[in-house]
Amino acid sequence: MNYSTSFKSLKDEVSPAEWQARVDLAACYRLVDTYGMTDLIYNHITLRIPGTEHLLINLYGLLYKEITASSLVKITLDGEIVQKQDTDYGINKSGYVIHGCIHAARPDVACVLHTHTRAGMAVSAMKCGLLPMSQTAIRFVGHLGYHDYEGPAVDLAERERLVRDLGKHDAMVLRNHGMLTCGPSAGEAFNLMYQLELSCRAQVDAMAARTELTLPGENILAHTAHLYQPNARRPYGVLEWPAMLRRLEAEGRHSGYPPYWS
């Protein structure tokens, strides 16, 4: 069995646009690991290759900190493998069941990110859902979908309901499961997930304190949420992305793992 984590470089075998997409997605995987949002080898992030209907996804079996631009798998929206390194690692079916339908239904979405974090799972099981108890969480008021749990995401029939429940939003709570965000770039989808995760952690901490919580009035909630939308001031995640890459590059020199851009 070939379960090596060393892969030949694909930089000279793919288009410049695909290579950049590979580098961005590999960086996104590394950042999810850096900020403590991984779940062993599970979960997935997908990114559409510009100008195509093909997606990039991780090999099922690698840690997020092991993922590189060249290790990513090219698939169709239906999960058929177009290009993969010579390895016995495959892909996780849930990756394209959850992600493929969103990419197909939302041409504005380039990147879809899904997590199972401790705080995210906790909030996903709360009947109240995400509370607008912090500025970070208020960003999602009126901009967050909810999808009821239907079991492990391997049933293709669930795709229609996933798309329906996400609607026009870029973030969704998967009840009793985890969190999902999407965006027009890896940086924007990551930034949204970072903010959603931070909101969940703050809510779990505040509720654990067993004290009465204060929530802003409806007019403040609507105004604040509007100011955090991409067309209000700026698209969050774009300015932040180069800073995130600088962090990865600085920390990667001492990690012992191959650089994400390899």
C-alpha cells in the first residue's frame, strides 16, 4: 500500500491559475490547523479552479498540516477524480456530497469550508443556535442558515436540502454536526469560518459562566450585521489573507512539514 506523504510537484504540469488555486487552498488547510479547527483527518475544504467546473479537495488520510498544493485532488462537481497523485489515499465522499452541491448551485462561491470543532458542535446542538452576544457573532445576524441533521452526509438526496437551507448565505450551522462557510475566495471563506468559530467559543464560554447575558437591541443588531457584509465596507478576508500567509511562512520554517506551496 502506498501511503507516503511525499508527493512530486505539479507546478509545471498545471496552468498558472490552477497552481495558484492549489497554493491558496493548501494555505487554507494549514490555517485551519494553525487556528485549532481541525478534527484528525476528517473534514474538507474545496476550491473551484478558475474558469472550470473542477474542484480541488484534500486526500482523505492526510493531516491538514501535511497538505500541500501538489497533494490536492482535482475532482468534478459529482466527485469523480480527474487528477490525483500516485497514492492509495482517496477522497472522502462527504466532501463532494456537501460541497459539490453548493458549488453547483452558487456560481458566486469559489471556496467551501466545513469543520467539526468542539465549540462549533456545541452551538450546533443548542436549540437557541448562535446568539448575537458579541460583535463577532452579530456579524451573522440575518446571514446564517441552519440545516437539520440527517446522518453522515453520504446520501446524495440531502444535497437539495443543503442548498435550500444555505440559501443566499455564506455561513450555515449544520445541526448536531458542525459549521460551514463559503466565499468567493479561500481567504474570505477562511475569515468567515474564523469569525464563526470565535463566536461559538465565546458563546460556550459565556454560557458556562451561568450568568445572565445581555443582547443588543434589534436596531443595533441589524445595523452592525450590515456593516460586516462584503458590500458595506470591505470584503473581509482579502486584506487579512497576506498576513495569514506571512504567519504560515514564518511558522512553517520550523514545523518539519513540507511548505504548503510545494
